Amino acid sequence: MDQTPTQCSTNAADKAKTNDMITPAVSYGIGDCNVDTDLGAVEKQKTVDGIAHFHRLGWKRLTVVLIVEAIALGSLGLPAAFATLGMIPSVIINIATGLFAIHASLTLGQVKLKYLEVAHYADVGRLVLGKFGHQLFSFMFVALFILLIGSHCLTGTIALEIIAESNICSLLFGIVSAIILLILAIPPSFAEVAILGYIDFISIILAIGITIIATGIQQSPDSLAVSSWSPWPKENLTFSEAFIAVNNIVFAYAFATAQPSFMDEMHTPEDYSKSIWSLGIIQIIIYTLTGATIYAFVGQDVKSPALLSAGPLISKVAFGIALPVIFISGSINTTVVCRYLHGLIYRNSVVRYINTRKGWITWLALIFVVTLIAWVIAEAIPFFSELLSISSSLFSSGFCFYIPPILWFALLKDGKWYSKKNFWTAILNGIVFVFGIVVLICGAYASINGLY
């Protein structure tokens, strides 16, 4: 079990000697233990309590929180990507992307450890591009998470419609989805989210398992032998179709965006690499088995999400079991972006610890406003899915793939890149950077082309 820190130093001068990298003026998280000596006794105690409360995350809980963030219903869209690209290319792309994501996240974690003032990914922009970089990364960070919240709200609406076998009350189901996301986002600490994470993980495993079993039962041994699955890409495949399928695989591994936010709550952040490796291996295994097995059972006719290929009754059951995944994974996006915004607004106040009356009122108001904006965007924009795809291509490709290599060259590299100790790391970072740029350009092109 993860240990919980019991005390945090209240001596700002002593803390500064060992943690001189912290700059409260630009740190919007709660990762530092500095306590303003000008505060009154009550505020000092609230600050100490707040710091302790937001440093309860160990590497095991971090793994669970990362699973909540990373593995959602989108994993059941992978069989359709396998059907487009073919079995062999899909497995290769899936495993390679998983390894690239692990490397990029390990690099990002090293940046967080070296620059303790980084509380969220948006803070990284200041390190490389100054004030403009922080503003740019902040916009990308907030926009992407609001779109992701809207996506989960829309997915929840669709799931409820399928379960109820009715789309008459689509608006009502949308409101219900938004309310559930709002309620689940109320706890501000990721350590509390980790508790829900166990339910989330069991839910997605059961949903995937039911889909695999149901699609397998539908196939007799003879029909499986002549199944329409192919080791190679489907015939007459266009570039846009191919890269949309690649995007579906790539963005299934796009978990690094929230990583600094989670690490900011760790009581032993040096252990983060254990979580990254655990998550990466779990993802590669689940995604490969899910995509390959369901594609082999169903063939070219597999639907996205694959739940829809299991038959009407099983689809309803699987969607019902998958509801916790939809809403818990969606709510953690609300928590991440609202923690950033709340810390930005109250960066020099005890209010940011959300353990005072004003802290709770402002926190509840913020998650309400963000959820409302996300719901309105998802409901009001007719091309929302395409907008999410384009935004993911533009933002997630950077946050999760090509930006971490840049950070290594700019902030972590010690000496010449071609020196003996740096050479192979530099080559690997170069490969991941090129991969991210290809996803950025080709993914954005394919997504925009899909609008026409």
C-alpha cells in the first residue's frame, strides 16, 4: 500500500535550501511545501494540511490513476483500426507506439523531477519558450481537456441511448451524462480518484472480455477459418483512411498530457517510472489482444466501438458494464484541467488547497462551468467528432510524442548529443520526435480531409 506523508515542513527558509528550484510566482500546483510566514495561524495550518492532503499518491496509486486517464472505451475502437491496416502492420504499429509513449513519458517525468516548479504540462511551455510558451501550452492544455470532457459526455449519451433503446430523450441523456461527470469530479485529489480507478479498470476489462467472448461465440470453427480478416491492409485503402486508423492506435497511448499533474501529488515522485512501465506494458498487452482477437473473430465487418459487433443484447450489457469507464475516465479530465485553472487563479492563496469554505465554493463553481462548457460544445457543434480528431492530432501528438524529445535536447541533455553517453538516447529521441511530427502533419491532414 502506498505510504502517506504525515508531516510537511513549515519552515520556508529551510525548504528553500533543499528545493531552490521552486518559484511560487510561476507554480500553479501544490507540489511545494513552502508555507508563507506572513500567514495567520489558521491559514498556516490549512496550508500544512492541504500540502499533506495533496501528497498521498504513491507509484501504485499513480499507476491506477494513469490507467483511468489512458484506458477508456476508445480501446474498443482498435479492432476497426486493425481491419483497416491489416493484422501485421497493426500489431507492429501498436507495439512500437506503446514503446515510444513509454520513452516519451519517462523523459517528461525527468523534466518534472529536475524542474520542481512544473505542476502541470502547461508549465513546461515556460521552460522552453518563456511567457509565450506558457500561454501557448496553457491554451492547448485547457482546450484539449475540455474537448475530451465533451467527448466523454457525448459517449455517455450514446451509451445511455443504446441501453434504453431510444434516442427520443437524447438531450435528457446528455444532461444526465454531464451531471454524472460533474459529481465524479468533485473530489479534487487524485489519490481519491484512484479509489474509483479500481472500478474503472474492472469495468473496461469486463467490457473487453464480454466483447471478445461474444464475438468469438458467434464464430464457429469453420467460419473462423474463412473469416475475412487479413494480415495486410484492406484493398483500395486511401491515405486518409489509413492514417485515421493509425491515429486511433496512436491516441490510445496519449496519456502523458496529465502526467505532470499526477506526479505533482506524489509523495515519492522518483518512483514515477515504475508507474509508466506498468501502464505501458498493460496497455500494449490489452490493446494488442483486443484489436487482434476481435478483428480475427469478426473480420472486415467489425464495428467501432467493437461492442456494437457483439449483437444487440450483448451490446447493451457491455455498454452498461462500460458506463463506469466512460464517466470515471471523463471526470478525471475535469479534475486535471480544473486543478490547473484553480491553482492559476489562487496561486498565492491558501484557497488553492480546497480545504476552506472559499476553496470549496470556487472549486465547485469551476468544475460546474467547465463541465457546462464541454457539454455545450459537444451538443452544439455538429462536427464535434471531427473537431476532437483534429485537436488530438494538433495537441496530443505534441504533448505525448514530439515535445518530450525536444525537452530532452533543451533541458536534460548533459554535454554534446553525439557524446558516448548521449548518442543512443539522442537517436531514440530523434526517432520519437519524427514519429510525433508525422502524426501531427499526416493526422491533421487526414482528419481535416475527413470533413469533406
